[in-house]
Amino acid sequence: MAMSWWLLGAGALALVLGAVVPGWDTPARPARAVKRRIYWAGTAVGVVLLFLGGLPDVQSAIAFAAAAMILMTGWAYSRTPHIKVGGKIYSAYEPNREPDPPAGV
């Protein structure tokens, strides 16, 4: 059985959608926080689909998943405020390190 090309395509689509779908304000969270969740949800779904698409060759499956994680984490650090751990935002670009604005602003 060969790689499942449609799973690989769906995984790539999930990564792209996670990166391009905009965030929006909610009563509880600002658009920036919603966008962060969309980005990482798309990344998680994309990585799983890419892994499954690489099967039954486990080496390829791991390579697809690892490459996607490295790509999305690198992009998040270098271009976005999407890496937030313990309330602190990590980003290469200083303006992205500022705290999230209050909800509804």
C-alpha cells in the first residue's frame, strides 16, 4: 500500500488554513488569542494528517510530521505572536511580544 496522497493534501490544507484564517474578537478573548488557537489547532490537525498520509512507511510519516512541526513553530516564532507559554509570548519580533489586548478591544 502506498502513501495516501489525499491525506497528505488534507494535512497541507489544514496547515495553510490554520495560518491564514483570521481571528476574531469574542466576549472572553481578543482576536489575537483566538487566532493563536486557530493556528495551533490547524497545525495539530495537519501534523496528524501528514503522519497518517506517510504510512505505512513509518520513516516518511515521522519525517512529514517533524517537518510540519518545525516549519509551523519556526514561522510562529519568527513572524507571529502565536507562541505563548505561561502567559509570556515568545517571538523574534519585539512588537509581537507585547501582551494580548483585553477582550473586546
